[in-house]
Amino acid sequence: MTMGTMTTSKKKPVLGACPECDANVAFTKTPFLGQKKNCPECLSELEVIGLSPIELDWAYDYSGFDGEDDYDAEDY
């Protein structure tokens, strides 16, 4: 009697490159636009800005941005 080989279908992680240090940043689940993740090498906070191929950029905190300019027109 021969035994069949049992295979497990593990998905390979999806990789993106850190813009700071060029390290591989792995996603075990399908990434989505706007998803944030830290680089495992330099610990930069990154954000997914493209899906095909995976493109990462530094994550920005827009919570303090109100759309108003921080200068007075009379200053110029």
C-alpha cells in the first residue's frame, strides 16, 4: 500500500518594499488601500497606496489637518 503525499496549501505572503530601507514588508492576508503596517527593519509606519504591485509609502497623520493654510496672506 502506498501513501499519498499530503500537501498543505499555504499562501505565500504578499510583499511590498519599505520606501525608507527597502526591506520586504510581508502581508499574510490580502492588503487593502490605506492599510497601515510597520516595517520590520526600520519600524517606519507605512501605508498601502497601490495594490498591483503592492506599493508602500510613509503613513501620514491627517488628524490635525483642517484644510486651512497656516499662514496669513498679509505675511507675504
